Amino acid sequence: MRGDNIIDKHIYWRGEVSAAHHLNLNYESKCSKTHGHNYLVEVWIYGELNENGMIMDFSDIKDVVYRYDHKDLNNLLENPTAENIAIDILEGLRSPNLWRLRVRVWEDRDSYAEAEWMP
Ligand SMILES: [Zn+2]
């Protein structure tokens, strides 16, 4: 079959999400007060091409990621740390034709959390 000997097929997407959150922590932190971030979300998706010749339609990725845009993340997640946001995006992107999925959520230009799924 065409493409059988290709071992790495993947797509990459990134986009920015502006959102508010506060964290539920068992210690004193300024992060417990409601504040905002301009998150940069990066996505790497490895998998087989579907019948449309795509690993995933970029607009499907946007649908998953942009549902956080201009939202209070505490209405969507119990404790919206960067780690939990990355895991939630990862869950939303899972699909049977994929064999590796990586989501990186930058909270600011120096800090990110990453979640990876390999079925
Ligand atoms: Zn924060």
C-alpha cells in the first residue's frame, strides 16, 4: 500500500486561548484568586490517514481547543491547572486512527504542562 514504509506521519497545530481560572490548592497561593492567561496550546497528532486523506481535520482541533476561549475554566474543569487543561484537550482529540497524541499548554512564555497519549 502507498505510504506503508512511512514510519512518521503527523500533524502539528497551535493556537492561543484567553481564559480565566483560579486554582483549588491546599496551600496559600495567589493562583487561588481568579486571574487570566493567554494560553498557547500546541498539539502533535500521529496516526493513519482517514478516508479523507487526513490524520485529523485542523478545524476539528480548533473545535476542541477553542471551546476554552474567553471562558471561566472553572466552569469546565474542577481544578483547571495547565496539566488538567492539557489532559482534557487530549481526551477531546482521541480518535481510533491515532497512535500518538501530545498536547502542550503554555501558561506563560516560560512554563508549560504536557500530556501524551499512546494507546
Ligand atoms: Zn493561573
